[in-house]
Amino acid sequence: RKSKKEHKAHHQAEQETRGEENQSTYQIADALLELLKRHPGMAEDLPILLIRLCNGSTFSLDQSAVQRELEMVLSLLEPYGVEKDATGVFTWNAPRSRDHNIKSRNQELTLIRVVRALLEKIGLTPAAALDHEQGRLPGKKLKEPPSQ
């Protein structure tokens, strides 16, 4: 059995980990906001790009008008399997399933689900976006980013 001191240290480490996860969630939200502010057309293109990544496509963003902002978003998705190789090409490495030869039926939606879950975690939901666009006060306030 853990001592009180060990339990307290474990609890503090868990809180720090959660704080880091929340911080990266806010970084992803900020990167998405920057991307969509500068390139509104990416609102339609980004989901398609994420699906194509999950289906095995690779992307080089060199000479792309959205290179800087999109690179930031994709780089922040590294913990979820997005990788950038030495030549600057982005790929996605799917998590291994029990049967390595069978692709998950909905694997192509994995990154979209990850991004949606991260945004919902901080209160950026489709309903909140609609409320904002229609000038209504949101029923739920966004969670504040952790202070550093």
C-alpha cells in the first residue's frame, strides 16, 4: 500500500499530466483557429485531408499557401500518430489493432474523432459554434486554459 506521501506525489503527477494534455488541446484549438482565420476554405478541406491521411495518403506541404498553419496543426497531432519524415512529408501511423492485417472499418475517421474530442473537451462543440455564429449566448462557457 502507498504511503500518504507517495499517494500525494502520484496525484500531483497525474494533475501535471492532465495539465499538459489540456495545454496541448488549447494549442491545437489555437492552431485550428489560426488556420481557419487565414484560410477559411480549409474548413471543408481539412476533414478530407485527415481522412486521406488515415487511409494511407501522404502529404508534402512545400510551396503550399497553407503550409505554415497546416504544418502547425498536423505537428500538434503527433501524439495521435501523425508523423513528419525527414523530407517534410506527413503520414499517419494507425495504432495497431489486435489483428494487424485488418483495418478498422472506421479507421479513416480516427483523426477527425480525435480533433472533435479534443475540442469538445474544452467546450468547443458544434452547438457552441452555432450559438456563437447566431449571436446567442452559449449555454456553456468555454473552459479556461490552464495558467502557466
